[in-house]
Amino acid sequence: MIQRKRKNRGFTLVELMVVIVILGIIGTMAFVFVLDKPDKAKWEKARSDMAEIHKALNMYATENDGDYPDSLDGIAKQFGGNLPKDPFTKDNFSYEPDQSNGFILRCLGKDRQDGGTEIPDKDIVFNKFGPVDDSK
């Protein structure tokens, strides 16, 4: 009878270490690309919520001879008493009645300061006509 040599069918320590290093590099790159996504998601949520508030404010004005409410509390019933909140501060969005544009609805973004050119620091502003683009 001829004896055959058995081949070990496993990975060497070096092969396992190479795979672990490669997975670590890929994981680090993925983490860096995903890191700023939560703030962008908050910014998009703020814009979406403000669009809903904009619709509710215009509906209020239609029902009240073109007058807008003095505060966002005037439209709270349209949201079941729970107005959407600014996702960055968890407070109500900034709202000011305005004679020429009906109202100004504003979110200052993540940096909480006027201006900003890049999402999530860019301001979101609505008036009775819709979103206002200040970047022009």
C-alpha cells in the first residue's frame, strides 16, 4: 500500500492577518463616508417638515381671508397637536409673520448661524411662495 501525504487544508496565520487588515481598511473607509450622513439626514428631514408646515400655513391663510397665524400654534391642530420640530434643536422652527411675504419660516441648519453654503449648515427658508434660495 502506498501512503499518501495528507495536505492540511487551512489558512496560515499570515493569510488570516492579511484578510483582517484588508477588512479593517475597508471598514475604516466606509465609516468615514457614512460619518456625516446623520446630519444630512436631519437637514433633509427639516426641509421636508418645513414643506408640510408651509402647506398648513397656506391652508390656514386660505381659510382665514389671507391672514397667517401669529405663531405656529395656530396650525398645530393640523398636525394632531404635535408640530414638527427642528431636528437640530428639538424646538419649533423659527416663524415670523411678514407683511410682504406672508411669513418667514426658517431653520438655521446644524451650525445654528445665519448663512452657510453646504448641507447641513445651509439655512432653509420658506415664505408663502415656497422655499427661498439665498445662494443666488
